Amino acid sequence: MKYLFAILVFLIGLKAPISQKESAFQEGEWFKFKMSYSGFLKAGNATLSLNESTLNGKSVYHVVGKGWTTGLIKAVFKVEDHYESYFDKETGAPYKFIRRIDEGGHTKDIEIDFLHDEQKAVVNNKKKKRIRTIETQQDVQDMVSMYYYLRNNIDIKSLRKGDEIKTNMFFDEENYGFKLKYLGKDTIEVDINGTDVKVRALKFRPYVMAGRVFKEEESLTLWVSNDKNKIPLKIKADLAVGSLRADLVAFKGLKHSFKTIH
């Protein structure tokens, strides 16, 4: 349960120039997800909200993500995760990333400022009272901005089953290479605002590091809506102990219509 919210936002990766005209999202977009453990035990909730803001005099998008455990899981292992990302409205490049978490007493309080002209990240680890400047990879994203940046760039027409896509991400104080495999089209049922509906989806397999948390590299499966919104519908993770599932249960402020199968 330690990776409740990180699993949710560690989603998808593609690289292509952004076209604001074809953006998949807009200000005011909001999602809510229900998390369950081993298929039946409610584990918690997570939300993502997108709004416009100003950072250092520049108009930017500001995302706030929150994740928390509930019920029996909360009594055993309390999680309160808070993530923020400020990124460019035109290019999608992140300017600032904030991570404040309390996961069963394991805490972090980190702020990252990205210096893209220098390909560096200034990491302020407030808990350890330490500031480091670290070199970053080209076209780097943080773990939240990556979702929005890359969601804009799923080219459905060019996708072929088995395609593998790579991107660069900076998380905490490290650079990560992220790889994703496209598994094809699918139709799934989702429960939105208490109503079961069928939705056409794209199915992906994000690669993760096998070991203490995940059973193997291919332990994650992600379903994204096969429409202009490209919103996450469902995520399944096979963990070293049990499994974790996230389901979209509510949304508002979508830029494009959300189509269901009747």
C-alpha cells in the first residue's frame, strides 16, 4: 500500500511535439479513483485536479494529486500522499514538482525546480535539509506532468500491437527511463457515478522494476479511453503480496465528450 498514489500517476509514455489545438485536457478537469486491494478490500481514494495558475510571472497549468487510505487499510497502514506539478501550457515541460507523503510513518517532503536550459534539476529535500543540483535527461518530465504531457500524444492511428514506447522521467533525486508496451484495443466496464457503462479502451503494459513491490517487470496493466480525452479508466498491479487495482469512479471538466457503448 506504500505505493498507492505513485502507481496511479506512474502511467503512460510517448514522445511527440505538443499541439495545443489538439490538447486532450483543459482547465477544470478532475478525476476520482477508487483503490482496492486483492480485488475486494477497499484500500483508498485518489484525485487529480488540473487548473491554471501563475508561477514566477508565467501562466502555467497546476496539477494537484492526492491519495489516501480508508477503512480497515487505513487502520493498519495510513497513507496521505500529496503531489503537485506546475508545467508549461504550450510545451508541457515541468517547472516545479512537489511531493509530500506520509506512508505508514515513512515521510518525504521534496520540491524540485527544473532548469531546462541547463538540463538540471534543483532538488530541495526539506526533510533532510539538503539541496542538490542534478543533471537531467533531455525532454524530462516529473511523474505527474508526464501523464498530462504524454496523454496529449497518443497517436491512435499509428499504434501497432506490441509497440514499445520510451520516455524520460525525474523522480525524487534520480533520472528514470520508462518503457511502455501497447497491447491493443479492448472494451471494458467502468462504474462512473454509480452507473455501469462500457467504454472502448487502449490497453498498455508499463514496465516496472521487479522485486520488493512488484512480482515482475510486467506486473502493471493500464486501460486508457480510446477517444480524444485519453483518460485512465483502470489500472491493475500484481504486487509481491496481493494485488492493487484503481478504477475511475467520477470525473468532470473533460475537454471532449466521453463516449460509451450502448
